[in-house]
Amino acid sequence: MILLTPWDLALSALLVLALAALALSLRLGVTQQILVAALRCAIQLLLIGLVLKTLFENVHLGWVALLSFAMLILASREIHARQHYRLSGWWSLGVGATSMFLSSFTVAVLALTVMVKAEPWYHPQYAIPMLGMLIGNTMNGVAVGLDRLTSAAQERRKVIDARLALGHTWREAIGPILRDSIRAGTIPIVNAMAAAGIVSLPGMMTGQILAGSLPIEAVKYQILILFLISAGTGFGTIAAVWIAARRLFDDRQRLRLDHLANIP
């Protein structure tokens, strides 16, 4: 494996600075976002590198569980922040956390115990990267699905109310929106699977090859991860959108947009 020096990283950072300068000259309004995102990326990855180094030296289920819980909470916060019309109260965080826990954690534990068969199964070398990929992709799917659902419900509330007035159940009234929202949440991972190996070489596979792994072994792991991510993203998006859609109606089958924040 070829080791990178601080100078190598500094050269790559210069490319980001050049992009930020170009954005500034073109008045795109994203210069600050680029610089802040790059700074956050570097700091967060360096910190997680130090944390993983410590975990590798002190393998314990409690520490792995604590880090996994922190990842889940932070991912839930990201989902909350990406919503234009978010569920009010604790629901905004709770729906994301619940759906990711039920999908990502279940799929990750299944993979670690049955497929990868790490010893112990919670070894951070396998558990944390796998869970991170699952949570990250599920987070994106859930965020897109929820945002599509709540925005469409607000924009098409008259249509939904009309269907309810005609005697439709809440499932029938919001059914088309619910299905569109789930499809929107799963499109990224479907595209990633369809393009893998033809249009793009996925990150995990590329990283393993650069680290010296045999290409065929890297391919096996990438196929496994993509299938796990697709399952986790799909199940998580379905669960989150379904729970949120049910929250938009009361027991009397009435649309309750007052359960959303930021509604004009």
C-alpha cells in the first residue's frame, strides 16, 4: 500500500481552494459552502480515524455500540435538517432514527454474523465501516423520501382533502404521493447498482484495490455492500415514509398539516 504524505493531501486541498476561487469569481454563491464542507470533511475524517485507531486497539462491544448510536443520532439530525416541511416535535428526529435503526442495524448485524463472519462479529474493523455505509446511504434515501412526501402533501392538500371527502381512506388519498416518495428515495441506490462496473467503480472496491487487495475479492465485497445498502435503503425509506404519512392523518381520517412545521 502506498502511503500518502501531508504534502499529498495539501496538493488535493489546493484543488478545492481553486474551485472555491472560481466559484467566487463567477459569483455562484457557494464559495463559503465549499470551504466549510471541505474543512468539516477533513476534521471529521481525521477525528474518526483517531477514534477507529483506539477502537481497533481496544475491541469491546460497548464502545462499538456507543459509536454506532452516535452515528445514528447524527444521521437523524441530518435528515431533520434537510426537510423543508418537517414533522413537528420529536417526530422529525424519531422517524429517521427509527427507520434507520430497523433497517441499517438489522442488515448490518445480519451481514456481520452470517455473511462476513468476523471474529468477534462486532469487530470495529468490519462493523463500523459497514454500518457507516449503510447508515449514510439509508440517511440519503430517507431524507429524500420524507422531503418529497411532506412537500407534496402541502402542495396537493386540496386534492387529498377532496379524496377524503369522497370517502377514500387516508391510504388511498395519499397513496400516489406515498409511492412517488418511496421511489424518489430509492432512485440513487438503484442508479448506483445499475452503473456499478460500467459507468463507475464504487468507492469501497476502489479503496480495497488501492490498498492491495485482489480485484476479484474487492468485487465480491462491493457486490455484497451494494446489495446490503439497497436493502437497507429500501426498507428504511419505506418505513420512514409510511410512518410519516400515517402521522399526517388523525384517527378520523383527516389530513393534519398542523403536524408539520414551517407550514405557511
